[in-house]
Amino acid sequence: MTIIESIRIALVSLSANKLRSALTMLGIIIGVAAVIALMGVGRGAQQAIDSQINSMGTNLIFISPGAVSQGGVRSSQGSAQTLTYDDAVALATSGLSAVAAVAPEARTFGQVVYMGNNINTQIVGVTPEYETVRNYRVQAGEFINAGNVTARSTVAVIGANIMTTLFNGEDPIGQTIRINNVGFKVIGVLEAKGGGGFGNQDDQILVPLTTVNARLQRGNFRGSNLVSQISVQATDAGQINLAIQQVSEVLRERHKIRFEDDFTVRSQQDLLSTANQITGVLTLFLGGVAGISLLVGGIGIMNIMLVSVTERTREIGIRKAIGATRNNILAQFLTEATVLSIFGGLIGIATGAVIARVISSAPIGGTLVLNSVVGMDSILLATLFATAVGLFFGIYPAYRAASLNPIDALRYE
Amino acid sequence: MIELENVYKIYRMGDSEVHALDGVSLKIAAGEWVAIVGPSGSGKSTLMNVIGCLDQPTSGSYKLDGVEVARMSDRELARVRNRKIGFVFQTFNLLPRTTALANVELPLVYAGVRDRRQRAIAALERVGLGDRLHHRPNELSGGQQQRVAIARALVTNPSIILADEPTGNLDSRAGAEIMELFHRMHTEQGLTIVMVTHDPDIAAQCERVVHIRDGKILSDERNGDRRRVPGIAEQLTAPAIPVPEPVATGAVR
């Protein structure tokens, strides 16, 4: 008997027992779909955060004001106000070989009003270097220039989202917005960076750093030349560690530090690996849930295969009594299990991809876009596992039945 | 063609041994119609299963057409069951949810025959079911199901038909129809028929009756010329059930 013949027998047998076939496939479909959807979502979350971090710029080092101990009390990171605009200028002008550019920033929140529209958003005081270091592009108008910084001009470059929410499609260039009751002239609009996560970069308003400190900061920052972070771009990826070392030396000298740094230096890579640790846990968790689904699906397959064995043992007896060899029987059951696994697997993959897509199109945390990534590895893992379970529990009882004397198989209860 | 010599079949039930066949020697020649008769538990079905290569004897020799069955491989046994022997069971043993035609085609599939559809249709017409080709077993009466089973047994043109209580699950009218089919198969095609029964009326219609009890042959006698029990033929011409004869005779070559 040929292979085509045994495939035909298997297909006839499957279509003669549609409910049993459908139930078996259902187990495989559920298992495969769950793994693919959940792994896809986890992977998507990871990529969203990675691209967020990478969109900040390349080869970056971030210097933040560090924790400080005062009278035995250690305050949290950033509590000390130790980084100044002068530090940034010093870093930029001491001719450090591994440092390409330095971009300090001073952040505050501000109430922004234009006509009847009113939003509360983040105001970032920057210098011209910020545009290249942090990878911003102006889609209309121009960026803040050195003259604006020196003159403490009241000019602003707005994020892409600000333009839509505040200006309703009107051309914002040349218009005046009020930030904390100070009038600012809009001179530029940034290109959208997309993403979300840690404070959407499209929701910011950039103004000259000196203007922030002179007119917008509250409390201790007002009138100071303190900055909240300095971004340093290394000359290339291989120079990042050297840049960290050089930057730290300059700052220690300027701050006259002997024991404990009053600033923190982190590279973009540190951020990435921290974020990856978090998303890795997320993916692991989702993978665990998916694994349980796969297990449940596998048990479903196993149950239906074992339950149908009584009927099938009699069937095997009949088939043997009228001339089937053991190999005929095995070929039939192998083909049946393979057909079910393949079809169930394909439907499961499609279902999983659809579910992943539906989940990613659901709005999560405002503008955060989660593009599910259905990976080849999860497809292979899920399909192979489901197929293996289907094949084993489909064939093993059949193998035992096929090895019986036909009369014992016929009498099987 | 069937030669059993000192055949034993022993089942172990825990510590005790059950001798289902206890030294049976039997010869059946080609073209004979033999009834194996005995009470339940006498070993008659076991004997039949051994003859049909569905079961292997514990010891002793069984030669089919001069070939020792014990030496055959799984493949050869399957071939014998497929080509030489046709089975008819008490419980029909048709594949459920499968049409009559597909059930009858099945032995031909395993035989690797090409024109199986025509041959299966011809076999079903021979048993008078030419109009029930696409019915499933649960849509057929017991008598019709047994006729499908007989068509399945005949379709590969075997030389031996083995029937285990073929009328046991049927009412007397359907049983009479089935017996009539066996008569025709025997007389028109010269088939060897071995039939297990505990019904003396059925046994009386066979040429030779072998009595078996406790795994041993008690008696082996000829009925002389094959006799028909009066009344059966008359019943068959009764109008209530469509009689297979007209269709069947036309199909026999």
C-alpha cells in the first residue's frame, strides 16, 4: 500500500469522525495560539522600550546629580543640586578626547496656555547642542541657537504633540504661548519621535536653558545655574567607558571630591540593560502563562487521544481482520496525527498572530504603541511541542493496539 | 486445505490455566461447509479464530494450504486474512460512521486493488444491497448490516468464509435471509464455509457438524446431502422484506 493510499485512509477516517478531529485540533490550537500571542506581546514590549531608549541618541552618557550624605542622612539620587551649567561648559571646553558633545538640560513643569487651550507639560531648558546629541529634528522653524541662550530669550521649540493639542492645525511659528504666565514666541516645531515610556519626548517644550533658570524654575533652582542632567555624547561606541572616566575626573576635580561622588554617570547601555531586565521578567512571566496554556492544550490532546482509544482499538481489530498489516495501521495513525497537528498548528499560529495584533492595537497607557512581534522561535516551540504531544498520544496507543492479535483488539473493551 | 494437528490454546487467568483448545485435530477440505457446534465456553470461537489467523495457538500445528501458519510474519498473516479468508462476525464489526460502500472497499484498499469501487458495488449488489451503497451502519437494519459484512468478506474473492454466530444477533427472518446467502455462496461459488453456532437448526443446514466441548472435539459427523430446513425457502419468498435473489443472481458471474 502506498503512502498516498494511507494518507487517503487517514483523511477519510478524520472526516468520518469530525467531532473527535475538531476536539483534538482545538487542544493544539489553544496551546499554540496562547504561546504565540503572549510571547509576541512580551517581545513587543521589549522592542518598544528599546527603541525608546535608542531614539534618545547614540553613544550617550547621562550625568545626573548624585545622592549626598549630610549629617549621616543619605538622600536619594538627584536630591543634591550639584550639577551646574558651568560644569557642562567645563566638560565641553576641557578638550576631553572621548567626548564629542555636551548637552546640559534643566527640567521643570509648566502651565502652557495658548488662546483657550491649556496644558500642563514638561519644560526643558536646553542649549543648541541638545538637538544633535539627543537626536531631535526640527520639522518647521528652527532650533534654539547660542544667541538665545546668552540672551535668555523667551523663545520656545514645541514637541509634535504640543502642536496638535495646543494649536489645532494652526501654524504655530511666530505665535506666542504663555508658560507659567511668561510669554514665549514659538520658533520651531520638533519632528515626532514616537514611543512613550518615560515621559513622552513629543510632549515637551524646549526653551533656552538660561531662560528656564532665570524665569521658570521654582524654589532653589530659581536664579541658579543648576542643571538636572548633562547628556554627553562619546566620540564612538568604543570610547564610552573612556568618556565616563574622563568626565568623572573633571567633575571630581571641579567638585573637590575625595571620597564619594556627588553625581551619577550612566551610559545608555546601562539604561538598556536595566530596561531589558524588566521586560525580560515580563516576557518570562508571559512565557510562563503561555507554557501553562500549552500544557493544558497538551493535556487536552492527550485526553481526546486516549479516550478515543477503545473505539479505535476495535477499529484496529477490524482493519487487521480484513487484511491490514501493522505498518498499514501505524501509517494511518501517524498520518492522522500529523494532519491534525499541522492543521491545528497552522490555525493556532494564525489565531495567535491575530490575538497578538488585537492586543497591540488596544490602547495601553496613552500614546504607548506596542507592536507585537511574533517570533519564529515561539512559533517553532509551540508547534513542535503540540505536534510532539499529538504524535505521541496519537501513535503510542495505536502502536500497542496494532501489536495485538486482531482478536484481542476486536474484543478490547 | 485446513489442517489442525494437536492444537492447544491456553489462557492464563492469574494462577489457573484455561484450556480453551485442548489438543484439537481437524481437517477441512476445500468446498466443505462445516458447522462447529458447542455450548458457550466450549472453545468453538477460539478454534474459529485460530483457523482465521486472528489468534495464534499456544502449541500444535496449523497448516493452511500446506503452509505452517506459526511461521508466517505479520505481513504474511495480513495477506492471508486479506486474500484467502473472509470473516463474518456476530456483531458485524463494520466501521461506524462509514458508508456501506467504503466498508466493503476497505479490504481491497489493503489488497492494493485498483478497480475497487466497481468490485465493491458488485459485491453489495450480490447481497442485495445495491440500493444502500451510501448508507452508514446506523442507518441499516441488523440483517442489512450483516449483509454488508458478508459483501466485505466476499469482495476479495477468498476461498474460505469464516462465520462466527452470523445469525446470533438477528431475528429469525433476517437470520434465514443470511443463511440463504451462505447457501448460494456455497453452491454457486464452491466456497469453503466454516460456521460457529450453538443453534441446532443452523447446524442442520450444514454438510458436516463438529461438536466441541471443553476444548475437545466430541464428535465429527456428516449430515449426508446438504439439507434445507423446510420453510426457510418459503419464508424467503414472503413479501415483507425485499428478497435479494433477483439482483443477486444477475450479478453472479
